[in-house]
Amino acid sequence: IICILLIGSIHYASGQSTQSRIERINNKTLNFGFRAGFNSSMYLVSHFKVGDVTIDQIQNTYRIGYLASAFLRLNFLKHYLQPEISYQISSCEITFDKLGSQDPIIEPEYATIKSRIHSLEAPVLYGYNIIKKGPYGLSVFGGPKIKYLFNSHNKITFENFDQQNIHEELHPITISVTVGVAVNISNIFFDFRYEQGIRNISKTVTYDNMEQGTSNMIFKRRDNILSFSLGIIL
């Protein structure tokens, strides 16, 4: 009997301690936290021209990338403002017929562009807590994001092109918009986001035997990224 009472009292004390910890987190004006996860990206191509051929049909192939982030959260009633700093690696592959032909008689010639892009990002999110009761929470959020793209770390390869040693330079600064939803249990949360770029990220595409003053490729594209992460808020 004594053992049963002792175990019961320890369990009760532990429950009270957990509940009070959750209440402290929920009642804080300022929280901070961390999250990490993976993403899946594709590109919205607005203008793609190889030589004199305009490419209209493109096949996007999703590739898995990764992210890590730290953030602060300023709470006011059911609302919050959340600035973040994050590092993201996104990958994508596009395949297309470089002849641009839709004639079934002509055999297509496929080429591929593979991208692996490293970026340092600073989103500022406004969020609203739809549910915030006890250990459970549900919120929606959205806001702008400024991204710095590391040209020195990025890896972009052009396969099966007529030209050799093709190089693409990206704009170092780009802007996107992020929306998402988060579900938390205690101080652990699951975060699902959709991000869309609002600016073309490709600056120039050149190749080694390119004549001065000419351009053989136009490749205008924007980010389109889905991400999922697991995090902790304190």
C-alpha cells in the first residue's frame, strides 16, 4: 500500500510539474526555439530559351533538401510575431526536349538541369493561434522571407547540352513569401510550410566558347518549396 501511494504521489507531482511548465511556456511574452526538417522543391519557369528554341514543356522532378532554423516568438493574446534565421539546402531537377518540338515524328532530344542551392534565410512571420489550450495548439502563419544564395556553394549542372562547361550565376538576394500551419503538443511542434519566390533567381547563363555580347540561354525561374519540420519552443 505504501509503495502504491508513493508511486501515485510521484506521478501526481510529475503531472503537476509538466502542467506548470506548459503554462509557463504558454504565458511567456517572448519564446525562442529551434526546428529542423526537410523540403521538396521545384521551379516555376516563366521564360526558358535555348539558342533560338523556346522551351514550353518542362518536367520537374522533386528532390529532397534539408533545413535548420532558430527563431524568437513575440506573443500578444492569440497573435504572435516570429523572426527567424535559417539555413536551407534545396534541390530540383528539370528535364525537357531541347528541340522544343511537339511533332511526334521528330525524335526528342532531352537535356537536364540539376540544381542544389544553399541559402541563408530571414523570414518574418505573423501567426494566429486558432487553438491554444493546455498542452495543445494549432496556428496558421505567413510572411515575407529574404534569402541570400551562396553562389560559391551552389551546384548547378547542365547535362546533354550542345555547349560544354555551362555556368549559371544566381542573384545573391531574392525574396519569397511563406505560409504554413503548425501543430504543437506541449513544447514540441510540427511545422508545414509552402514557399513561393516572387523574383527570378537566375542572373546569367554563360558557357566557355560563348561569343562576347551574345547569350545562348535564357532561364528565368522562381522557387516553389514545400517543407516539413519538427521543433521545440521554450
